[in-house]
Amino acid sequence: MQDAAPPALVDSHCHLDFPDFDGEHDALIARAHAAGVTRMVTICTRLRQEPAVRALAEAHEGVFYAAGTHPMSVADEPMATVDQLVALARHPKFVGIGETGLDYHYTAESAARQQDSLRIHIEAARRTRLPLIIHARDADDDMMRILTEEHRAGAYSCVMHCFSSTPALARTALDLGFYLSMSGIAAFPRSAELREIFAAAPIDRILVETDSPYLAPPPHRGRRNEPAYVAKTAAVGAEVFGLDYADFASRTCANFDRLFWKAAA
């Protein structure tokens, strides 16, 4: 008698085009499917790499993609345009705008350019009705201000990817109707305060992700992450919300389908 298939999950944010995975995509996706991860969104962080990321999505049934200019790259890349992002969004497997955002940890010197880029991506999210994918690090005040200002100017949907910021940013995002995504950071032993932030959020605003090849959850911490390991983060998420694993998996999949409507099951 065969074992029952694991509950279905979605890795809402990974980077399958990174060289860490070269030559391994078929095996990588097979391991993900074995863990119940039937869909994943691979993220393009520099628009000149969009053709390669698109090709990965086209080659694999359960792989979708998003594209934008990562805030840590804006100083070195041409500024994206709204029209450019809207044109990319016509592809049937293009499901989100970004990742974009603000990162003042390593690249504070490009703060003004990052803010301009963020506002361009927000306008593209408005026009396409696709979710904005936000990276936020050490920039909470500016992030709260810009997200709120722009939402007043015209609504858009959004996920705070790999959320590991302050309770204030979490509250602001949730009040705007946005989603918070749990990465392997939420599973780290010293992340009790972060788990409390998630526990205070509505379960219908939670996604899970790997951000692979980065941020592997225990017991893989310190090694290369991959989409299959989102199941480890989901197991911790189930504990945080007091749900059994299958229920948590089902709810986060429903949340993903609501937000990433082009990739809905």
C-alpha cells in the first residue's frame, strides 16, 4: 500500500535561476513534488535576466514567475519602467511584480533611487492587478510611509516577502490588506519574537516560502535551501497558529490562490 501524498503546499518565493541550482532543475522540482510542493514562484531580481527566468517557468508545469528590480540592485541596473513591467505581465505564467522594496542594511546610499523604483513597481502592480512582492530590510519607516501613501493614491495587493521586520510594519501591511510570508527565518530557534508577530496576524493573510537558495530552515540551516524545504517552515507555521499541518497547508494554499490569482490551482 502506497503512503498517502503529503498535503499540497506552495513555495511562494524562490530563485530557481540562481547558479546554485544549475543543472539540477528536474531533480529539484521532483524533490519539491515529493514533499507536497506542487507550485512555486521563481523570482527574477534583475530585468535583464527575465528571459532565463521565464524559460524556467515555461519548461515546468508547476513553476510560475515574477520579475522586478531588487532594491539592492537598483544602483547598478537601468531603472525599470511601468510600461516595461506591464508588458512582461502579459505572459500567462507571469504572476507578480517584483521583488522590489527598500534595503538600507547594505545599500542605504541608493535609498532615493530605491524609493523611485518602488513607486514604479507599485504603479505596475496597480495597472496589472498583480501582487507586489516586497523586500524590506532596515527601512521600516520609509516602507510604511510609501506603502501607505501609494495605497491612498490607488489600491493594490502586496505580499511582504520573507517577513522579518518590526511589529509596526506588520500591522501597517495587514491594515492595508497585505499578506505576510513566512520563510525559514521563522523556524530559527531564536526567532520567537518573529513567531509572535505571525501569531498575531490573521491566518488568511499568511503565505510560506523558501527564498531558496537562502535561509534554509532547520535541520538544513547553513546549507543550500530548496523549494522542498518549505514543508519544514510550514510545520513550524502550523504550530504557531495551533493548526494541524494539513489544515495550515490548505489555508496557505488558499491564501496564495487569492493573492496570486494567475497561478491559482
